Amino acid sequence: MNKILALLLILTNCICNAQNIKGKIIDHYGHPIENAYILNTITNNHAHSNELGIFCMDKTTTNTLLRISALGFKKTEFTVSDSVILITLEPATFQLSEVVIQPTLSAMNVITQIDLETSPVNSTQEILRKVPGLFIGQHAGGGKAEQMFLRGFDVDHGTDVALSVDGMPVNMVSHAHGQGYSDLHFVIPETVDKIDFGKGTYYTNKGDFNTAGYVDFKTKDKLEKSTIGVEVGQFDTFRTIGLFDLLGNQKKQSAYLATEYIMTNGPFDSPQNFNRINILGKYSTILDDNSSISVSGSHFTSNWDASGQIPQRLVDTGTISRFGAVDDTEGGTTSRSNFNVMMNKHIDEDTFLKTNAFYSNYQFELYSNFTFFFEDPINGDQIKQKENRNIYGINAELNNKHHYGATDVLYQLGVGVRNDQTTDTELSHTINRNTTLEQIKLGDINQSNLFTYLNTEITLGKLTINPGLRLDYFKFNYQDKLQIAYKTQTEDKVKISPKLNFIYSENANLQFFIKSGMGFHSNDTRVVVANNGEKILPTAIGTDIGTIWKPFPRLIVNSALWYLYLQQEFVYVGDAGIVEPSGKTKRMGIDLGLRYQLNDFLFFDFDGNYTHARSIEEAKGEDYIPLAPAFTNTAGISLQNWKNFSGGIRYRYMDDRPANEDKSIVAKGYFVADCNLNYTYKKLIFGISVQNLFNTQWNETQFATESRLQNESTPVEEIHFTPGTPFFLKGMITYNF
């Protein structure tokens, strides 16, 4: 009764009549359930709950039977007795038959929801691999951000995929190592609650780096239980995880502490000496007016040694093994501290405000040697890249829904600002990590991005039209400390990005879409001021045509044909520490995905992605885009809660791809399979996992690099690679309480 009274107070501004009801969907802790599907069993009208769990249903009278379903909850029937209702759903075993295809631009998010439910993750690499078609590779001892591949892009460390966590940006602008550098290792994988992703340039609330796509991660607001766990594996690998519920099963508020520690030497001849510590604290509460507030703080730090990328010729001659090194003094340290406040402010049943304000302090120091003795035949070519960064930002979005007869219009007005300030961003020529031979670049960067956007969704029966417009303003400041005279070099730029999407939902099981839009990725501040602001925000233009289809209760099929034109690519020059532009490119391809539940316990998933990627301005045969993957494929079978067993087996496949513009050098493809099996006994979980089940020899990352060894008189251009992990066995014990 108290809940009903509280909800009545929340909705005092509602204008209700016998034909309309307002309501809220919550779990048994009082937290809102987003994207619940509410069906009027008499009229077959339906509604979906928003981020606050609130929904509105027209043409509904008292005594009407509603049927409510949501992913991961028991299907519930509710008889309407008032114009304002509160419905509580109970958790249930995941069933694919409960999935409803939402009539929104982000309907594909159901895929990651399914994959998180059927195959939980326990590493940051596995988190990124939950995005269909996204491949990653590590090539610096585990502490460096992963190299990413998506839709025919070698994204490097993030130039064309926008990443965020709880509204905080992950991509680093004008980073010491490379533009868009995205280190996601501050996320503890067991705390991830939701993965929101989209491919292409079609999302008005996404700006810089959203060309191939975006991925937003949301951490949990609450823990179902506290957990401590230990993992031990080959190569001196050890991991411990702790998730601690601090308030118990309280209604409307929660707090928890999560910690993670990892150490490993890896399979390399020179030990990685890798270690990482992670900590996250988060408090969330729901206020009496239905608003929610969340406050979080986190810190992580990593240290590692690395064997770097080794030349194929040394392995072919037997001079070193696949896990050997030319310069084993590579490696680095990094850390990031975050503070984030998020609020969803309920205004009325049709209006709410989403905001978050964040601060991050980021430290980075990396030692690399790409070319060995090419530039300096005596001391070698080792470089140091270092920076100290502070990031400040605010995001706000007002959501308002209007009803014009049979037409619904959703307005989303967003504003925000991000400011990055780095001190002593450095590139130096070093030897053995401890001696600086020459400072090549040294300076302070101050870069700001102010933005606003208006996104609209006009619903005309089964058709949703989604036009949007985004405006970005950038200010680039750079102070070169290697110049004698003090001078701040400055440039600014404005970018307008229109979007237009069409979504046709025949019913809750079939959706067609046409997406189109313009996006962009920014260039490094040091390049911007050197180029006097020319060609610094190159445009990307894309379109998708596709469908999401649920032909049977336990099968979901998604497919898309797509095209993307890019006005300018970026090429990272490692030994110069800058990003330099290249020419215009085009990509076209097809995506196909399947999710099938074989029975109550077994789930099958498949994703295949083909891309034709070419440079536009180059002659045929010399127009290949280096390292752009043409075909990628992943698939797996997952087992859930069968006689206390769970686990799965899955593979990933990447085809051979050109490593240079004329394909005279080829980066070899690979097929790698992983598996895991867990057994639950009361509050204990015992598990084993195997990476690279068939002990495949594969290259995780590869580059066409011109290098010279100390005993060579002339340089050689060929594949340099980081070997993929061999057969890798780990055991795990977890205790839940």
C-alpha cells in the first residue's frame, strides 16, 4: 500500500482517464526494470518501460488483464484496478522465448543481453568480445590497451570505436601513444550489468570516434550476493576477485565494493611480470520522487614487461622462438582514478532528465621498440611515451514524450562538455628504460569538446522515423616545451552531424530498419596545430539496411547490409608518436547473427561478418587498407544450470588480410577455440577454463614493419607479430554468501 501511495505522489501531475493507465515496473529490490514489455490482452496494444521503469498504456480500462515480460524475469499477469499501478517482477531462469524485439534504434542490444546471460565474463577481453563482430588483440604484455577490429577497420586502440563506461569516456584524445587510445582495464568484468552497442554512424548522442560504431558499458547498481574467488593457471597466473554487498537486501538503495588483483608471467621467454589491481565502490539510491542517484569511485594500476612485436625472419631461422624477444626491456605502467555521479531525475510520466558528471586522473608510461636498430644502429630505437592527464566532463539529456492522437514523438535534447588537460606529454628516445638519449616531443595539451544534439523518434503505428542533428565544437591548445619561446598554439573547429533512421516493427518478433548518418573522428592536437586546423574532423557517411527477426520462440536472426565512406583515415606512426592522415576509403559488407536456445539449458550463437574495404584514391591492386579484416566469424554453445553444471565452448576465426597497400605482405588469419566448465555445490562454484583448446599457433597482432637488426646492414620490411596464447589452463573456486 505504501508503494502505491508513493507512486501516486510521483504522478500527481498526470492527467488520467478511464482509457489510460500509468505504471512502473520494478524488481524485488525496488530498482526499475528497463525495456519490460507490457501487453494489453484485450486490445493487443503494448508499451515498453523506460530507463526509470515507467510506462504509459492507452485504451486500457480497469479489469483489463496485462501480460508483462522482461529478460531474466518471470512472465507476470496483472489485472488493472487503478489508473496508476506498480508491478513487481521476480527473477527467473533466462529464456530466449521471453525476448521481445524493441521498436528502437538500439534493438540490437538484446544480443549482448542474451550473451551476458548465457555466457558470463571474467576478463576485459571477454567483455569486448561480447560485441558481435568486434575482435581484439594484445601486443604489449597485457598492460597496454587492446588493438580492435570492427567492420573492416583496424581500429588500432580506438580511433573508430567510441567506448564509455557509466557515461565516462574511455577513448583518450591526443594520447601519448595514439589517437583514441582506449584502455578498458579499469573495469572489473563481474560488475558489468549491460552492454549497449551500435555499429555505424547513426546515433545522435554519440560524437567523436563513432564511425565504425560505439560500445557503452554500464556497471551494476546492486549485487545479488557477495562473492570471493580465486583463479590459478599456467604461466604463473593468479587472479582474485571480491564483490562485497555493503547494505544487504535493502529496498531502493544499495552499495558495494569490488576488487580485483591479477598477476602473470605469460608464455613468453622473458617473463611479463604483469600485475594489476582494481577497486570500485558504488552507491545507488532511488528517491521518493522516483529519481535515482548513483555515486562511484574507482582506481586501477598496472605494471608489466613486454617482448614486443618480433620479426618473422628471426623465428624462421630459429634465432628466437615464437615467444622470444629482440628487446625485452619493453613494457610500462599505467593507472586511472575515476569519480562519477549519475542522476536520472523524474519530472513527470513523460519527462525525465539523465545527467552525469565525472573526473578522471590518468597516468601512462610506455616503452616500445618497433624498428630495433633502424634509426640508431648503436643504442637501438627504444622510445618512451608518457603522459599525465586530467579529464573533466558533464553530460545531460532531457527526454520528453508527447502524444498527438495516434502519433507519439520522443524528444531527446542533449548537452555536454569534455575537457582533457595533459602535462608533459612526452616522446623520447631511450635505452634500457632508464636513460633518455633525446626528447623528440614534449608539451602540454588542453583540448575541449562542447556539444549539443536533438534526437527525435516519431512513432506512426508500426513505423518509427528517427531524425537527429548533432553539433560539436572543438578547441585545441598545445604548448611545445621544446621551443625556447613560450607560445600556445591553438585551433578550433565546428562539426555538424545529421542522422536519419527508419524502423518498421511488424510485431514484437520482426523489425526492419534503414539507418543513415554522418559521424567523425578527431585528429591529435599536435597534428591539428601543425596542419593549421585543416582536415582535422574528417567526415564518415554510412548506411545500414537490415532486419531483426524472431521466426520461432527460441531463435533470433539479425542481418544487415551496410556501406561506410570515410573522408580520411588515420595512420599511427609509432616511432614518431603522431597520427598522420591518409586518403579516402570505402567499406561495404554484410553482418549475420543467430541466437538459438536448443532446450532449457543449451544456447547456440553465431556471428559472421564480411567486409570489402578499399582506398578510393589509389590504383587498383594498390588500394588495400592495411590490416582491414575481410571475414570474421565467432560461434559457440553455452550450457546453463544443468544439474549444477554450466560452461561452454566457442571459437573465433579471422581470415588472412593484407598487411600493406598492395597485399605483397599478408597477415595470417587464425582459428582459436576456448572452453570452460563450472560446477555449483551449495555456495561454492568450482571451475576450469582452457584458452586455445587445440594449442593453435596463431598471431594475435601483426604489422608490416621495416626494421633492422644490429647485425644487418640494410632494413627489411616484413611481418612483425605478437604470438597468441598457447594452450592455457586455469582453475577457479568461488564462494557466494
